[in-house]
Amino acid sequence: MTTISIWDLSKCISGVLNTSQGILSLFDPVVAYSWTNITTAVFNYIISFSTYVTSVLAAYVAVERCLCVTIPLKVKWLLTPRVTLMACLVISVGVFGSFAVIFGIYDIVWEWDSSLNATVAVYKKSSFYIRHEGPLFAYYNLSGTLWPIVSFIVILIATIIIVVKLKEGSKFRNDNQIKDGPSLTNKSDRPTTQTQNHMKRDRQVVKMLLVIIIIYIAALAPRIVQYLCKYIFYDFYFLRRGHHIFEFVVYIILTLDLLNGAVNFFVFYNMSSSFRATFQAMGCCTKRPSATATVTVK
């Protein structure tokens, strides 16, 4: 989850840089116009590709939680901190790297603009774009469709398995409590503190995964539809006949991506004790534990 938050932070920083042309226009319209074109060719893609990385990382988190529930006795041996770190690095580099070729499809050139009476930066199709347009965009559209769909399916399957396993565990504990009931005192008719903690933890895990699923559906569904439309309508892209319509749709989707990046941190912080402990250990909290206090990390 810490890795997801780092990618979300980079996404939000790119979003701030991508929308700073409004402030720049107050001081220099020429610089603002050039900055708009530069950020369209760079930061739009960083936001998009970061969203794909976080969706795959969320799928990994769901699988990790699933293993914790299904094989709790072996998971600490299987998912060591080193294994988790390597998995996050491989996913981050692999997913983002699979889209890196797209950064070469535009060239930033400086041209004279008569309406602004100045030389401004504009983005144009690169020679690489022109030579490989067909296979390049077929790969791009396929990758942009498959990554979120596969991630969502993995999250959904892992969540179903977790819910089923947690229900089986709760049923097993309740059956044992009923079986041992006659030999216990009247106070034991109520769930023990340990049982209540187990039930609370189980509900928290399921709730967090369901919230993550809802967030990623809201963020990724429009993007999947966008890529499918690009498959069907060739002109639905930058520097083609549907340039302005595509640009409008992109801004809506980027807004959803940035909202996703901003919300994830608060979801993880409020619902995951391990993420909260890690964040506090990084010294980001003003309130520090006393020297004699002990911190238990779940």
C-alpha cells in the first residue's frame, strides 16, 4: 500500500503541473500556451500510466490478503518483506515500462504563432509515430484495456475467496463456542474479546477490499470505455479529426484518476493498521509515541 501511495503522490504532482497553465496565463500567456502543449504530451501520460500501475498493485494487495486468509501458517514464510518489495518493484517497472514507448510518439517543436505574436512550443507527431502508427496504437490500446480488466478480475476473485474463507472461519468459531457453551460460565454466552477482535478484523479486511473495488471501478471503467472507443473510431485521438472531443474526454478521465489518487491514501490510512503504522514510522505524523511506549504492528 505504501508503494501505491507513492505512485498516487506522483500522479497528483503530475496533475498539479498539468493544470498550472491557468496560473501561468495570469503572468505570461505565451508561456502558459507552451506549457499546455508540453504537459499534454508528457504529464497526461504519466497520470494515465500511474493509474495502471496502482491498479495492478491493488490486485497484488488483494492476492496478498487472500493468501493471508487461505494459508495463514505459510504466508509469513512465503511473503517476506524482501519478496513484497521485489514484487512491488517488478510491477511498477514492468507496467510503467510497458507504456514507456508512448513517450516517443510526439516531438516538442517551437513555431511562430501569429495570434500570440511569439514563438511557442507545440507537440507534433514524431517520425517514430508515423512509421509505426498501426502496430504501436494496436499495442497501446490493447495494453490500456487489458491491464485494468485483468486487475479488476483478480481483485474481484480474491475478494470473493476472502469473504468465503472469513465466513467459514467465523462459522467455525461460533460452532466451537456453542459446543463449549455448557461447560462455561454465564459470561461465556457472549463472544469473548478474542472472538470479537477476529470478527472486527475480518469485517475490516472485507470492507477495505470492497471500498478498493468500488474506487477502481469508478476510476477505470471510463478509461476502459475510452480505449474501446479508440479501437472502433480511428479519429478519436490527439491530432486527428476527433482531437477536441478526445481532449474533453481525457480531462474528465484524468480528473477521476486524480480523485482516485487522492482518495486512496485516506482509505488505506483509515482501514489498514499496518499502513498507518508504516506512515507514522516514516515520521510524517506530528504526534510521536513516548519512549516507553510500545507499538504493535499488525
